[in-house]
Amino acid sequence: MEKAVEILALIHFLVMGVSHVVHRRAWAEFFIWLRGRGHAGVFVHGFLSLGFGSLIVAFHNVWTGLPAVLTAYGWLMILKSLLCFVTPAVALRSLQRVSLQRSWEFIPAGILFLALAGVLAVVLLSGVQSA
């Protein structure tokens, strides 16, 4: 099951990474739209993180070697969603930073996603065993 989650995450990170780099303004518009919905928008943001994070944590509990990077990312997504659901006002303040003028800030996030895709590609192509 771990390998299937690694493939799913590789696809996710690759698509999200390219999208963040190529369509940074659209991402800024999306987060501005979420911000405009107030706490309900923060909950939508939380649900997106919770879905992907829960899938990783439930089916990829690996804490050794390179595959542990994916497990750690899954837990970070769970924590992010917890922040959104438990303290929506705090999460809403973080969305205040997003603007079209600062849309370039989505590029480093996209590069991070692409790096995570690269790590997973190495794991999958090298046959590194999950625990």
C-alpha cells in the first residue's frame, strides 16, 4: 500500500508544483477567493489539507529513510487542517498575506512540491523499501 500512496503523492506533487510555478496568479486568486468567504473559506482550505494528509497518514506510516519525508508531510497537512478547524481566525489571518502583487510567493512553494516529487521519484525508481 505504501508504494501506491507514494505514486499518488508523486502525481499530486508534480501537478501541484507545475501549476504553482506556471499559474501563480490563479493560485493567488483562489486563496483571495477563499479569504473572501471568511471562516467557511478557511474550512474549505482545511478540508483540502485534511483529505490528502489523512490518506498519507493512514496508508503510509513509514519513519525510516527517504519515504519518511512523505509521512512527515502527511502529518504536517493534518496539523495545518487542525489549525484551520480549531483556530479559523488564525488561519484567516495567514490568508491575509496573499495578494496578486505577491503571487510570486507561489513559485517557491511550487519548487518545493517539485522537489518532493523528485524525492518520491528517487524512492520509487531506486526501489527503496518502505518499512
